[in-house]
Amino acid sequence: MQYSLEDGIAAVKAARKVVDSHVKKEKSGKLELPASFKEKGGVFVTLSTWPDKELRGCIGYPEPVLPLEKALVDAAKSAATRDPRFSPVRPAELEKILVEVSLLTSPEPIKVKDPKEYLKEVQVGRDGLIVEMGPYRGLLLPQVPVEWKWDVEEFLCHTCMKAGLMADTWLEKGVTIYRFTGQVFDETEPHGKVVERPLTG
């Protein structure tokens, strides 16, 4: 599904409201979200520090298992207080936190005969990746390789490492690699204007 800028603005403003109220232990009140958000969808909420843009929390639902509005609310709360890599966001930090929302398509397996074909099938600036092997699973959003200026091979390697696997595991049999696309909407400054970020490789 293609989301409009208005959809993205509503999503970011709702996520901001949830983050602020959850951290302050207040009620967020009614959220103004489009009717389409009652349909199931994948979403990630990413928090970063301002102005240096260091990651502060990132949690989400890659699969459309919940209505988008419910997934968004839970992802926002989790990004603020349940990301195991970080301590919970404190109220004093909120004025220096940027909120970003990624609205995702459903992951689909990339079918190849030879693993080296992944290098041609994956496109930086379009695809997010999930690497799955047995109990191991790792995900990187479409904007990550763009931000880090990775090529396709580096993107595959880092997704494997995110899954807790060796970097070159994508070349082995028994690995399933999924791709998905997304639209990224974020604040230009804390509590500021919301824009759609272009994903270009």
C-alpha cells in the first residue's frame, strides 16, 4: 500500500504523542489516525537523539500481524522503553528525541538458484532485508544501508550479523532472505515538521 504524506504525518504525530505520554506515565488520549490504519500492516518506530542523530531505540512489527494503529502504538512504547540495547528514555530527554516511523510492505522471500544472485536482486535504497536461518533472524530497514553508504554485499553481510550469524552466511544453503519496502516519515527536529525521507541508493 502506498501511503500519503498526510498518512505519514499522522503516524509520526501519533507515535510522538504515545512516546511522550508513555515516558511521562500519562494517558495519550485519542489518536488522530487515518481509517486505513485499521488494516493490518508492518511498522517500525525509531527514536534518535538530536542533533547528532544517534540511535536511541528501534522496535517494530515487520509482519502485518496487527491493525496498523495498534502496531504503531505498541512499537512507539517499545522503542521508548523496551529496546534491550538501551535504557528507557527519560522524561528529560524528550525534547532532544527525534521520532521516525517506517510503514512497511509485507516481507517476501527472494527466490534465487545461486546465492550470488542476491547481489543483483537486492537494491539499496528500495529494499529492507530479513535473514532467517533456523532460530536465527535479523532485520535491517531500507534506510539503514543508505545511511551507512553500504553496497549490496555489505547490506547482506550486516543483516546476517544482525541475526547473530557470520557475515557471509547469506552464501550458504538453508538461508532464507526476505525483502520488503517501506516509506519513512520523520521529524526534522524534535516536535517539528514531519517529512517523507526519500530512500535513494
